[in-house]
Amino acid sequence: MLFPGARPGFGLALPLLLLTFSCNRSHSEKRPPSEFVAASACAACHPAHAKTFRQTGMGRAFYRAIPANMVEDFETGGYLYHALSDRHYRMIRRGDRYFLRRYQAGFNGKETNVMEAEIHYVIGSGNHARSYLHRTAENRLVQMPVSWYPANGGYLAMSPGYDNAAHLDFRRKITYDCFFCHNAYPNVPAGGDLAGADPVFPHDLPEGIDCQRCHGPGRAHIEAAQRKRPAEEIRAGIVNPARLTIERQLEVCMQCHLETTSFPLPNSIQRYERGAFSYRPGEPLGDYMLHFDHATGSGREDKFEIVSAAYRLLQSACFEKSGGKLLCTTCHNPHDVPRGEKAVAHYSAACGQCHQEALAPRIAAGIHPAGADCIECHMPRRRTEDVVHATMTDHRILRRKPARDLLAPRAERQEIEGVSYQGEVVLHYPPALPPSPDRDLYLAFAQVAQKSNLKAGIAQLEAALRAHQPTRPEFYFELAQAYANEGASERAIAQYRAALARDPKYAPAMRGLASALLKTGDAAAALIQLESARAIDPGDAQTLHELGRAYYQLGRRADAVSALEAALRSDPDMPEVHDTLGNVLLEMGRPDRAEASLREAIRRQPDFSSAHNNLGNALVARNNFEEAEYHFRQSVSLAPSNAVARYSYGAALASRGRFDEAQTQIEAAVKLKPDFGEAQEILGNLYARKGDWARAVRPFREAVRVRPQFGRARLGLGMALAATGDVAGARAHLSQAASDPDAAVRADASELLRSIPAGR
């Protein structure tokens, strides 16, 4: 299952290192011969292991959506209405192909916002859940918003992280770190899987985790066997986890099963120099990635999540007291999984290896039941906190089963202010790191990566950078990102420049710097960075989007349209680009094209408040006020604290003569954003229209204070001051309005000046 903030295998909305930028390396690089082989190659010499392994959850973790693999009822059980987001979903089968369709009831009850995508892959064995993936025309993978859960014969419900009013719908991209734990390694170009790389997948994907995830690449082993080399050489070509040290054996499992949390923290950080698919069994896991946890005493100690098996096991007294004898393989045979009564006997026997001698007298005395299922009491099934439709075995071995109902239904937790963790992020695995620059830098980065400990983390990362002066750009970039998240644009700009000083072609820093410059209004400087970033990766959609915004700020609207259209050719599934394009087209006087672009933004993201607002403006421009009002209301409902949405709705209402309703919206806008000059000016006019000139003075003054060159506001203020008897003040503001660039403002101000004698 996939859900937000997860470590490799569980990526959601955010990539592992919070980089939403594509890598500098091209996916057109020539692939070297792979050290990996097809999973089927192992079966020739190990048919029994291969046969049973294919039936395990790992062997069935990823596969194509073809009739032989589908268990769902697409005929009678393939419909789901999600009330929180007001969206309908229907599973559809057409021949041997499967699709998911989403729609809503829109304006006048008509079906709208229809999205349909083919289900190309299933991810998850179905033991606990099955989610669905779609391959885009650009060879990206996206997760579907609906998943299948096996309880009660199987049913559809929202995918993890989707059971809320606003979710990613068909836009949750599968990153390489997601893929890491859900399948065998795909054959991506060398260097193409580094942190932040654009996750473009080869056409031929493996189906299911294979032998090589635990035994390492198999080519050398197979070639040695085929050449009938000595047995020692054949064995040396493959990893046998049983021959590894205790620590390395555990890490073979922990590469995927050690997850401290799937909610924002971060739970792990992949080292910068390592690719997502570069881990090899037998190497120290800490050389590949570092795992982090909530601080002790933060109230998160008993968290139980879907990929918490190793995390919970390491907390068990049995594990701690075993002296290294209790491993995952003590109970689990990775090549085969017993089921039913065999499973009960197998796992109870595993417990008996250590406890049988001590239990015998207790059983004889009637203190402990004989022939009991050890797992039922000491490792009970529990409902997970992050995938609320799934239940899992708790691998924290307990002396007594908790008294509460461990399977009680629960609502999906929303990571919002007041719920999301705010506190120190501590190292979890390896348990300790020797003193080094890397230790200081990664520990500091963990504090800011997902904003868990932002303020203290910024100071910590600053100190580490001063002390160690790393030559790589990434840590400076992460400090810049932290400043940007804190709203400190100028400090962010300085750190983006520090990253570029270490690597002038580091495209993520170019884009980050450009974004920060745009926020400060320096579009010309932003343009330089974005054009350099485009030269490195001409097809990067985010670069092209920012480039379109920069052109727009510089008044180069045609260039803006060209850049935004190029962004959509590269990645059409970006509602924010459709929205920006629609807004630019609207300002260019093209409400017809703007309407089409804005409708597409809403189709892809129905809860996009800004797009609903902009579409309302486009429909007003096309004299379709009835539908415009529907979208204004949608915008306000989706984002009640959005001052721009309330302003647009209020202005449209005022234009229709619905002044009292307009006043309600405009007053709300200025309460939310007191420095909103345009809203203050309209509010002044609404008061003036009622003859409440004394009340009108204040919003007019505020509008002029915010925008000293705001001619219409000065005209209104002059009128209000004149009406309240402040002739001198009125003439002062009207005189400035009389030289405004707007001819209509100049004419009205001049006429009023003539009607107010200077000596009056």
C-alpha cells in the first residue's frame, strides 16, 4: 500500500527527500549490462524454492492487471461513493482490460469532472490490500484513489491517505523510492535513480519481488554455474543471508520492513550519493539510508502501522534478551509461508524453541493453557493506524494481550496542524553513528526535511554547514528549502546561491532560487535561473511552469503561454499548470480558451479552489453568471480562508447589483487579508453607495496606504472626504487621481475638483 510521507516502498505525495524536481541525468543514457537477471533464471536450478516463493506475499507484490490476476468483482461490487470528497468511482472491465472511472454531480446536477484511467498494474498481494497503478503516456506510474481490501469477502474503499475531503485522486506519482519495496529492481539507466530523479519507468517491469532482493544480483552466480566453475566460486557469486553476520541478516529484511512511521517525520533518508536501487544484501544498511523516529516521550511510542514488523520486533523483550538468536527467519521462511492450522503450529513451535522448557511446569500446573496459539495472545492482530482498512500481526511480542478491542474500526488520521508531529527527530537505525560531518548534516537535515522540527532544525543545519563546509550542494539546498518553508525568502535565496556555488548545474537549486525570486518580485533574475535549468533538462514540467510564471510577471504573456503549454506536453497531469495557463489567457482577453484550460484543471483536481475562482471569472467574462456563481461558491466552500476567492465572488455579485451579498464577501476578504487593496476599494464603494461616507473613508484610506498609486481608490477617498466635509483632504487625493494613467479616473477626478471650490 502507498500513503503519504512513507519511506521507500510507501511514497506518496512527497518523495523521500522532499525533492519535487527531476534529476540532472537523462533517461536516454545507454544502459550498461545489468548485474541482475530475470527472476525466472533462478528457477532453473532452484525450482522448489521458486515455486513456493511465488505464492508468498513478496512474490505476489506487483503484477499486471490481467484476468488471471484479478480477484475483484468488477460487475456488481465495483462502485464506491466517497462522501468526504463527493466523488463517485466505478470499476469497469472492457474485454481483458480494467479501468477506474471518477465523476461528480456538477452545475445543475450534470455529470462532470469525469476521469478515466486504465489499471495497468496491481500492487499488493491481496493478503492485506491491493492497490492499482496506471502507466501514463510519459511512462510514469500513478496510484489510483481506490483500493481493494480482503475483509468480509473483499470490498472497495479509498486508498491510504485518500479518505479525506482533499486528496491526490489520480495524481499520486509512484517514485523510485516507492517502488523500492514493492517490486524487484527495474532496469533504469545508471545514475537515473538518484534522489529527486524523475520516476520514468521502463516498459518491461518485473512482476513481484524476486530472489535477488535478498540474495543480491544473480548474474555472476549463474554464469559461474553455467561455466561449471568450482563450488566456492559459484557460492561467492551470490549472497546467502544465513552466512551473514546477525546484523547484516536482519538488515536484509529491514531494508523494506523497518518503517518507524508512514506519516510525515521523515522516517528515513536515502544517502545523497546512493541510487534508490543501489542497496545490496550484505552491505551495512546505514551506508544506504538512515532511519529516524519520533523522540521518546512524544506520545508516539506505541504507534502501530502497516510496515512496522521489524520496528515493533526490535522493541520486544524477546528480541532484546535473545542475544542475537531471535531473527526474522527464526519464525519466517522467506521461501514459503504456512497457512491455516499449519501456520498456528509452525509459529507456536518457533516460540517453543525458547519458551517450551519454562512453559512446561506452568502448563502442568494449569497456569498456562496447553496447546495454545501463542500468536493469538502474544502477537495479536491489530488494525493499523495508517491503512485503516487493514489488520496486521503485531510483531512487538507482548507478555499479555491488551484488553482493548484491537480490531475496532478507526477513521483515517489527517496530518494537519495540531495533529502532525512537531518535535525532535531522532536517529533510529543504525542505533548510533560515529562522529563525522555526515552524521551532523543528516541529523540536522532530518529535522527540517518534513518540517517536524523546522525552527530548531534550521539552526542545527546552519551550524553543521558552518562547521563542515560540505562540497556537495544538497545540504545547502535543503537549508534553502527550510527557509522557504518558513517564509524567509531572502535567506532561502542566499542558500540556493550557496548550493549553486558548489555545483552551478544543480538544477533543483536553480528552480528553487527562481521560485524564491518570483516571490520577492524579481522575475528578471528568476528568468535567468529558469532558462539555465531548461537548458539542462528541456522537458522538465516544473521548470517550464515556473518559466511561464516568470514570463507572466514580466508582461511577456505570449512567452508565458508557450512555456506553460510545453509544460503540459511534458506532464499533462498538473492541474496547477492548467490553472496558471487559464489565468494568463483570461488576462489576455481569451475567456474561451481560458475556460477550457480551467475546466481541465478542475477535472484533474476537483477540489482546486483557485481554479474554481478563475473559472468563475472566465464565465463572468463570457456573460454566464449563473454557472460562474456555482464555481465561486465552490471556491469559497473549498477554501473559506481564501481572500481572493471571496473578493472575486463579491466583485461579481456587485456587478449584478446584489450589493448586500457582495458586501458580505468583500468584508470577509478584507478581514482575512487587510492589505488587500482592491478589496478595500470595492468595500469603500459599497459603503459609499449606501451613503455611509464616514464608514467608506477607512477602506479607501487602507487601499491607498497599501497601493499609493491606486487611482480609483484615491478617487473614492476624495469623494468620501468631500462628503464628510474634509475639503482639503478631498482635493489632495483628487489632485493625485487627476494625473492617474486611467483616463476614466482622470476625467472623474478632474470633474470633482471643479465642483469643489479651493476655498470652500
